[in-house]
Amino acid sequence: MKHFVNLKDIPAKDLRKIVVDAKKRKKLRRNLSTLEVDKGSPLKGKILIQMFEKASSRTRISFYLAIKQLGGGTLTLRSNELHLGQGGESISDTAKILSTYGDGFMLRTDSDKKIEDFKNYLSIPIINGLSPSSHPTQVLSDVFTAEEIKKKPISKLNICWIGDSNNVLDSLIAASVKFSFKLSIGCPKNFEPGKEVRAWVKKNNKKIFIYNDPKKAAIGADVIFSDKVISLNDKVNKKKKIEKFKKFKIDKKLMSYAKKDCIFLHCLPRGSEVSNEVFLGKKSHVWQQALNRVHVQKSILLYCFGKLG
């Protein structure tokens, strides 16, 4: 049994094994329909319990399809459907119940502490479907997508992030250390990655490049990533924040500073941070990126259940 909570805590060789397995599994599904089960039904009889404290489209659907294609089943809950935090039931007691009924637990939460508490009390693997400081399933899938499209290891690519410093960027920074790729970050002053994640990078003898000018960040990029400037439940002055990011909008002109064959990726949903011309253009691969969540999450599930070869 292995947990999947933060890319920082997972050995680089295990992350690479997950990506390699996902590539193999995607190839083997070329002639299969959506709900046909993978050969051997590797997770037959297993059930994944999903709990959502935050809204979700791609994470919810992709995990449902992932466990189904592996031969297992899923039960999806919303936090307001449980006694947890309402009827006085503790996390430790809830964890025991979940461990009794399920084989794995995926949590999408607004609390990093809650993820850690569940991890400590569960006797089944936990997967972080998103927390305030991390979105590991999204970013590992993005590594997969970048390699699939560019047809080379991500360590040989120049990766660029334009936008806010959020949980997705924190996981991308962790991935840059684990997979040894160059990461350039373009964000306004006072919106740079936090001291803690920067200290972790330094501790691991790696380096990230931070620019307050988006053009400098984009120079020589093979892949440009972004995310919404205003995240769900973002408790900020939205008008002021959008104004700060006005010069960081990803448009055709900004893309011209990257390599000619640079691609654009976005974890969705989108906002005003990217122009329609880029988002819907030939360089954009956001729909392929979204679909790949299914393939990578299948391999994450196998990793957590101890079934990854």
C-alpha cells in the first residue's frame, strides 16, 4: 500500500514508473470502448471511495473511468453527506469506516491538514485529488502529456509557467525537481512561489527561474502552462488581482517568444489568463491533456494498490 499525496514525497523512480505504465496502458486501449475493462482486470473487486469538498469535473470523471477500466468500482461522496464535521464524528473514526468499506480513498479538499490526518488514520491508500498546496495527479498527467506530444523525456524540455503561484504550480515545481527539467516561471511581483517551496528546491540542489516579465519566462519554451488567475474560493479582491495579471495574458504575441513548435497546456477551467486565439489554436492541446488524466490515474491507482509492475 502506498499513498499519493504530494510529489515531493514520492521517489523519482516511482513517478517515472507510473508515467511509463500509463503510456503502455494508453496504447493498449486504442481499440477499446470507454467502459471496456483492461486485459486481466487488475483491480477487479476493488472499490475506490471518492470524497469532494470542492467542485470537480475532470478529477471526478477521470477517476471514475480509471477505476472502471481497471475492473473495479467507485463510490462518490460529498462531504456534506457524511457525519464528518457535522455529527461530531472525528477524522480518525471516519477513516476507520472508510478503511472498512473501501480499498482506496481519493480526497479533494480545502485543507492540507485533513489530507495528512486521513493519511495517518487510514489503513487503505489515500490519493490527493487536490488540496490547497498540491495537485499531484494533475501535474503527473501533465508530464505525461508533454512527453507524449513532444516525443522526448521532459528532462530535455524547457517548461514555462505563466500565471499565479498556486497548488498546481507548487506540484509543477516538485515535478521539475523529480524529473530534472528546466522550469521558468512568469508572474507579477508579490505573486512569486512561496519561501517554503523555494527552500525545498534549494535543499534538493535544484534551481527554478522566476521572472516578473512574462516575455523573459517564455523565451525558448517548449511548453507553456497556465491556470486560472482567480481560483475557486479565492478570497481576494478579484478586480485588483486580475489587473495585476493583465500583462501576463497568454496571447499570440507572448507565444511568439517561445520556440516555434511550443505547445500550450492548461489544467482547466480557464479564465481571462489566455486568449481564445491561443486556447483554441493549433498549439493548444488542452483536450488531449484532460483525457490523459484517465490513463495516468489508472497507473496511480495501480501504484497505490501495489499492482504496478
